[in-house]
Amino acid sequence: MLLQNEISMLWHWRARELNNSIFNFKPAKEVIISIFGKQYFQVIDRMQIFENGQDDFNVNNKAFNDLNLDEKNRIKFIAQWRKHAFEWIMGDKAWDEVELNT
């Protein structure tokens, strides 16, 4: 479950960074490692979205950057609540007290 929590954190982070232009210049894997550290190689390797040499998070065979604003916002909403649920399950706080810090 820890791995899934880390993956949900990365999705939440990527969705929050939806307008960051760095993803136009560097592959998401490089950005993740530079921000979160080399220990995230293991998490990245387990994320199916990076199979086949993808440079960005893949949503229905489209790079995250190629999604329209409505699609990005939908992913952001889903990622936020997924991360919230994992933090609640793995923590000791009440649902309304869970903080999402990425």
C-alpha cells in the first residue's frame, strides 16, 4: 500500500503542476528525480504510465500536457481525492483533518 500511496502523491503533484512549463522541456521522470530524489526510481519503475518511453504522465494514451483544461482539471480532482484517501487510510487523522502536502 505504501507504493500506491507514493504513486498517488506523484499524480497529485503532477496535477497540481499542470501549468508548469518544465514538462515541455524535460521528461517527467527527470523532473520527479530532481525534486523528490533518486529513491523515486523504484516508484517510477512501477508506474505503468511510463511504459513505452513516455515523457509525461499518460492518461488514456495522451500525455498529460496534451489534455485539454477540462481533462486536466478532472484528473486534478481525482488525484486530490485519491491522495486524500491514501493519507487517511495510512494515517491516524480523521477524514476532515487530513492534509495534502506535496
